[in-house]
Amino acid sequence: MRCAVAILILLAIVGCGTRYETELPLSSVPTGWRQRGYASWYGPKFHGRKTASGEIFNMYSMTAAHKTLPLGTYVKVTNLKNGKSVVVKINDRGPYVRGRIIDLSYAAAKKLGMIRDGVVPVEIVVLGKPEEESYKFNLLHFGYYYVQVGAFKDWFNAINVAKKLKRARLPVEIRPVSYKGERLYRVLVGPYTRFGAKKVAHRLRKRGYSVRIWKD
């Protein structure tokens, strides 16, 4: 009897959301793995700093920090308060606050409608990593195509274009890249399916923008 009770208690612990805050085998997290807990977000204070992956943190990119998931993993995050979802890439470590399972970039948090709340309950679903076949399927399913609307040497020029696109109610990101030894800031609209990206690109060309489609 005592053994049966002990097993039931163990199963209850394994089933709860905090179970996954223990260490995970970084090389064997399966596609479809789920986790529930609380999400927070980070922005201006960390913008421009190096992340655990070596990438520069860009608050306008769709990225996130997680304690144990392999860096480079893409996950779908759903805000359980309003049902909104986003797909982000894990490129940093954290958050280091008890009960929180993921720290989202400003751009991802905004799409989830959680900027004002700051902390919301979420569910995470692992989609995979770029080199995995399962990830390629999910990439097509969730639509990771972007429309580039310019690449600028001047950060403020990129910001000005991004603001105009946001006023048109388009989802915008700014990503720094190195090109021929120079730092450029790419203004990207998306993500979309391939068909959706083509439609948006056509719309923007009609408005006078010089655009190209990128697959992330």
C-alpha cells in the first residue's frame, strides 16, 4: 500500500509543470515535447548584449531564453490567457526566477499580448532544430518566411522604416548582420507562409518599397 502511494506521488510530481525545471538531456529533447509554466520578457536593458549562443540580443527578433533546451531549438509558445501563439528560437539561457520557464524577446512578447502583464502562463511545444527533418516539416507548417524591406548601415534609418511598417499594422523585426565586414540592420516583416510572404511583398512593392523574400 505504501509503495502504491509513493508511486502515485511520484507520478503527480512528474506531471506538474515544474517537473521540467530539472535538467534535461540537451541532445535528446524530442519534437513535440511540451512544458507549461510562466513566461516573462526582456528588452531594452539587454538589447545589443551577447547571448549564451554568441548571437547579439535583438529585442525586435523572435527569440527567447530557456534554462535547458538546446540552443538553436525552435519552439511554439502559446499565451494561455488569450490563446495567441508565436514561434521563437532559443538563443539564450534563463530566466532564473522560480516558476518561470521562458524569457521572451520584446517582439515575441508583444505578439503574445503580454507586454502590460509582464508575466503570463504559457505552454511551450518543441518544433525542432534546423538540421532535423521534423523541424523542416514544422517550418513549412508554421511559415517561417520573411519579407526584407531594406538593409541599413544606420540603426536610426532602420528604426524609421520599421515604425512606418508598424503603423501599417505589419509584424516587424530588425536584425543586425555582418556583410563584407560591415554591420547592417535588416528590416524584416513576418513571419509568414511562403504564399503569405509573396502577398505581402507584392503589397509593399506597390507602395514603393524594394523588397525580397527570405526563408529563415
